[in-house]
Amino acid sequence: MQKLIDFIYHNFMVKVILLIVITAISYGFLINNLNLWSDEIYSVLMAKDSLSDMWELLSAEDSKPPLYYLYLKGVLTLFPQKYEIFGAHFASYILLLVAQIFSITTIRKDYGDKVSFWMVVILMLHPISLWLAFEVRTYILTSLLLLICLVYGLRLTRTPKNIDFIKFGIFSILALYSHYYAGIFLMFLYAMILFLLIYDKTFEKYGKQFLLTALIVAIAFAPWLYVPLKTASSISKFWYVNDSFIIFSPRFFTEPLQPEILQSIFFIATTFCATSFSFVCLIGCFNTSSFSHKLKRLFIVSFGAFLASYLLLIILSYAIRPMVTARYLKTFSFIFYLAGAVVIANLPCIKKAIFVTFVVGFIFTYADMKAVFFDMEYQKAKNDITTNIPKDKTIIAFDNANLFCEYYLPQYKCPLVVGRFGEILRLRTLLDNIDLYYKDMDENVYTLSLYNNIGSECISYNSIYRNGANVNLCKISKNEAQNYLRDSVNNRLYKYLNS
């Protein structure tokens, strides 16, 4: 037994492959859940749309770049309808494993065994990974693409080959088409690479190729800028992020799953784990002299570009409109991980301590996530509604409940109550129900909400899958229902009814 342990401990590839297998099994157990919260439902519905319908939605109401939805569409085609929710989560889960494989191949090649090993460990054990690897959103795709951009980008500051410029350009374009925050990080990354080329006096040798790469990336992304410029006014007007999101955005560094889930008493371990890792990265800022030249650059560029991106988002949030939240910072998670991996690999005194901290934090965070991912309240709500409410009944949807209704209850008509402010999600489905806003209601009308009880008689399905996003099914009177729908028309929907 001791020989086997020694063999595993001293053999890098055996050791890291074992870690990846453990990651695949432990995360794979959690992936088999039946939940999708409203934003995830939006992603799945978007991926199931035709390409023309997807373009219409992206260009009209949601100006996020399309790469993630196209990626998700491709993954979902591999799964039968029965396993669609599993497939949606699988699309994120598999990207975490891709990040680990990238770590033991490319990162190892460029920065050695120690950094590669600790990157694999952090990817496996950091609490943020547990959410990134399951949420049906673009954050993990963007984070992976930015990690690849960082590693390939820094190759340009050494003795790059033509293929390195091509790889850097391709992954830069992909990252830009995955999330707009990628553009902020890449802006700082490109600036730092340019500075290093000038500082090293290699700009004359590689500058033309670098600038040509940057120009091609800009040209390739430029056509998409038509979309955010077209939709910026309406999205800004009805944007749900407010000043409190900015104030609490540092939670990314201390409370990685807040406010994503309602955590248990184990939350203290999750917080301690995440805060300890943030402290490790901070220590690295004062120990760069102990790093090799190559690792020093990796740490400064990764951590520096990350912090610069965060600070710029805060400035823009106060100068223009709120646009940063703790969850949006997850687009930079793998960059953050790599900065910490450099520090841990080069400071022997903290290796055992941080490893134990991560293991304990992972165990307790995992217990939370297991409860969350096997929560059955959404399915219970769906089953009760389809069993007890006739299909010809109208269910009025509040907040994001129209997404829940469209995905879980496609046989029902669900007109959306629209106030003076707030996003209209899935505009086309709102238009599909537009005839109901002047239709005479039955005496008893049902309402569906994910955040509020709307009515005097309510049944609440208290899900812990998403903090506060419980399914509330209520009854209201015919008169109340018609007032809600009429106010929606008068506030924002008159243009659709009159067109």
C-alpha cells in the first residue's frame, strides 16, 4: 500500500489524472438534478430556439453575445428530451473538466508541474467551482476562454511562433462573443502584453504580428457591437442591477455562493475557504520577488488585469449605470484561480494549510450543494399545477415566472404582468399571449410568482435551489386580474396591442 501511495505521490500524471477522475465523479453525482431557475430556463429556451428566433431575441431584448447559447444548443442535441435538464447542466460540468485538462497540458508546459497541479486542485475544490460547473449560464465558458487567452497571450512575450498569435486571436474572438466582460479583461490583457513587448525591446520583432492580431480581433467583433448599441437604451432603462449590487460585489472574494443559494450552517466553512484563498492571492502581491521571472509575470498580469477589470466596472457602475455584481465577477474566476496557484506553488509554508482548508471547505460546501441540487420543490409545483389546474385556465405570471411557465407548463397560457420598470424576458412569448390582455377572465384567476405572494390564497413551494426564488401559486379575483393586465397594457404593452 505504501508503495502505491508513493508511486501516486511522485508521479505527476497519475496524481493529476486521479484528481480529475475524483472531480468528474463527485461533480457528476450532483449534475443529476431536476432544477432550472429562471435565468437558466432562459438559457435553455434560447438554445432551443431556431437561429432566426435566437437572433431576434438577442437583437431586441437581450444583447448578450450568442456563443454560449450556440454552444448549449449543440450540447442539448446530444441528449433526448427526457434528459434535457441533465444535458443543460452537463454543458457547464464538462467545461470544468476541460479547464483541468488544459491545466495539465498547456499550463504545465508553460509554467511547470507545481502551478499545473495546484490549478487542478483549486479547480476541483474551490467553492465557486461547485456553482460554475452546474449553472446553465455563460460564466464558466467565458472564464475558461479568458484563461486560455491569458496563457496564449503571455506566450507572445517570450519567443512566440505564428501559431501562438493565431491561437490568441481565435480565443480572444470566442471570449468576446461569450460575454461583454471578456472585452474589459482583454482590453487590460492586450495593454499589458503591449507594454511587455516594449519593455523587453521585442516590439520591433513581434509588434506587427501582435497589432495585426489585435486588429483582426477588433474587426471580427465589430459587427456584433450593432446589437448592444441598438438595445442599450431600453436595457439601461429597465436594468435590474442597482447600487446595492455594487456595494456587495466584493462578496465574490469572501462568500462565493451568495446570494445564489440559501446555505446551511456549513456556510462558515465555505466563507473561510473562499476568504483564505483571496488572502493567499493578496500575499502574492507582496512576494513576487520570490517568484521566477516567468511566474512573476504570470501573477502580475493575471491578478493585475483581473483587479483592473473589477475596478473599471465599479467606476462605470457609478459613472453610467450599475453593472457589476458578485455573480458577474465569476467570468474571471479561472484567472483568479491561476493567480492563486502561482502563489501556493511558490510558498511552501502555506501549501498544507491551504490544502486542508480547501478540503474542509469543499466537504461542507458540497453538503450545501447536494441539498440544493436535489431539491424537488420546482418539480412538485409543476406536478401540482398540471394535476389540479385545468389546462384552459389562464395563469398570470409575475416577475420571472413567465419563464417558469413557458418551460415547465407549456400547455398553459401565461400572460406576463409588466410594470413601469423591469425587464421583459422572452418578448416573443409575451407576444404569443398578447390577446389575453383584453380577454374576459374567469371568476377565479391563478397567479404565479417566483418572489412574491400575489393574492390572499397562496401555496408556496419553498425551494432552496435559488435564494428567494420560491414558486408561489395564488388565487386572485377576476377584477384584480383584469386590473393587473390593464395596467400592464397602459404602462408598456400598448405599442404591441396597437401594432
